[in-house]
Amino acid sequence: MRALVIENNQAYRDMLEQTLAEQGFTTDSGDSIETARSCVDSEPYDIICVNQALKDGSGEEFVAYCNQHQRHQDTPILFLTEDKELKVEDLSVRVDSVIHELNEHQIEDQIVHFVDLHLDPVFYEGRILFVEDDPEVAAEILSDLEQTGYQVSHFTTVEAACKEFDSVTVYGSHVDAYDLAITGLDLDGELAGEDLVTCIRSYEDGRGFIPIIAVTGDNNDHRRISLYQLGVNDFLTKPILHQELLVRIGNLITNKRLLDKVHDIRRELFALATVDKLTGCHNRHSLMEFSGKFVATARRHEYPVSMLVIDLDHFKAINDNHGHAVGDVVLELTGALLNESFREGDLVVRYGGEEFVVLMTHCDAEGARQKAASVRRAIEDLKPNGIDITTSIGVTTMEVGSKGDFEDMFHAGDKGVYVAKDEGRNRVVYVPMD
């Protein structure tokens, strides 16, 4: 993306360029109407920032030039001013936002907010599930949506739409996730639009929270209220005012995408708090956080849980002889191996230093022994940086009906490690829970 900044103040100009660069823009700049006109005549821009007061005239004069320019008559324009009372509607020219020069941080915030809402593709593109069996209504809505840039999957029955929605297992900010559903209510087929709403809201993952617009020719207050109670976010009656439809869709998708960003940030923060950066395994905090629930769920549903306590042999010698950087490589590759070796429902943890702990769901004693033996061989074959490494593994199992807890499991697994070390290392020792 490309931006043009026309600003008298050099410090403000530098700040604007840096702010836009952080948003992904390549920026041209200047401080006069003459320079600005030359730029727009020769280059296409995705956004223009112009100060109200320029050294050779008013910023409004340049904005008027842009408003009539074949290439830039629709380009978003941010109008910077020291007049704290000035609003967009007070100007005689078209601008998209007035940026008040309060202080540098507030200017940055205003610009980033504008870019997020108006220029970030995540907010003006989206994937829509559309259900309508009236060919004329469907054709009009499809034309509006596709011209606006939305990706639309159109179905004439709720049955087909539900099948499609079920097949798309991603959600949130994923590029293939649905961002909105639009459904007619009085449809041919066994299921009505209300059934699509019920279907979508039944999903417990992020798919169940996408916004839904209902479209109908029946403007009955009781039905509209019941639809809102069912989970519909918005309601339109036929004949549809298409500009209103686009505005409502834009608002719902924008709000949904903003929430997606919030959830992405929360997941990133959660990962930072629970994942060991070097190995990619869960960290000790995760083990303390989730182990109780892990064991309690197994006890409630009556299935066995097993634990491996894995300790790399002679790891201090690796650090002493090859350096800590090589030691980090050994840990990193070991962590990657362990993450690849276990099922999604298992919990792989770097407990500390060169010690790892694995909790395995639905795993009995024999299965745990076999898995531990496989992991021991895989680590022996790993040879990171050409170094021979081995591991001592303690194994234990909480059988169905056991009264023990996580601490009892860890005590038994840790004891197995010590026995393995005493017996010569590079081996697996099973210790039953007390």
C-alpha cells in the first residue's frame, strides 16, 4: 500500500511516515500544494494525509484538487488540523476523517484506528453463508455482495447450508472461516431459516458465534423478537434496501473481526504464559494449571492416565563440553520430537532444565511402557549436532478406580527416573503408584 503525507511540520511528518510504515505503507511526503499535486498526478495512493495549513496555501485547496482527480476522487483523505472543533461536515470538500493535532500519541491512535476500520482488508472483506430460494432476491443480494468484495457461498436450502457449515471446521480470524450468515426464513424444504440459526448456535467452538442476519417479508413483531431470542443478530424485511443491507453487513463483520483480533491477542498471551519458548512444549505453569483437571476428568469418565518423566542423561556435560548454545539445540530438538510423538489430547511439558513430563490420556500401563520405549529409542537416534544423547524415563499409570492424584503420579514417575539413573541410564523403569 502507498500513502502520501503533506505536512508543514517536519516532526509531525516524520511521525506520520513512521506510523503509516508500521501499518504496511510505503510513504511519499512533502510540505506544499505544488509537491502534493505533482505526487498525485504521477502516483496512485491508497491514503492521503494533508494538513489544513500548508506553506503555499490551504490544505482544502489540495483536497478539492483530489476530489476532482480521476485517479484520487475516491481515495481516503485524512485532514489534519489544530482546530479542535472542526468536523468533517464543516468542510466544503470531501474528506474521510478529521485528525485533531492534540499530541503525537493521539494522532497515531486516530490514524491507526482509521486504517484498521477502512483500509485493513480484514474489515472490508469477508466470507458469507447465504441461504435464499427466491431467484430474484438471491440474484440481487449476490450481485451487491460480490461487487463489494465479499466471498459468498449461496444455498437454496437450509439442509445444504448446514452441511456446508459443518464441513468448515475453522473459525475466528482464519481465512477460510465464515464471518456472517444471511438467511431467508420462509424457504422450501423441510427446514426453515430458524433451523439454520439453531444449527449455527449449537456449535460450541467459535463457529457458533458468527453474526446472523434474517431476511423475511413478514414484519411481525412477535416473530422478530423470537428470532432475536433464538440468536439472530439483525433483521431485514423485504423489499430490501440494498445500501442498508451492505451497511448492516459491514457493521456486523467489522465487529466480528475486531473480536477475532481480541481473541487472537488473548490466545497469543495465553501461549506466552503457558508454552516454553525454546522447546515449544507446555511449561511448568501449564502442568500445574491443567494437571488437576486432566486427572479429575479421567477419574470421572473412568479411563486410565499414564505419565512419563523424561530426563536427558549427562546434560550438564553437554553444556560444559559443547557450550550452552549447543545445549539449547539439544533441548529444542528434543522438545520438537516429543511434540510430534504424542497425541493431541496428551500434555507434553518441559518441567525444567533437561526434564520433561508427559501426561497421556486413555493410556494403560502396557501402552505407557511401549510408548516410553519408543521415545527412548527416538531420542537415542536424534543425535542433535552430531552429539550422542540418551534419556532415563520413569513411567507410571493411574488406573481406573485409583484414589491417587497428580502428585502421587509424579512421585512415582520421578522415582522411576532415579532408578533408571542408578541402573546405568538410557532405560525405562515402570513404578506403580502407591
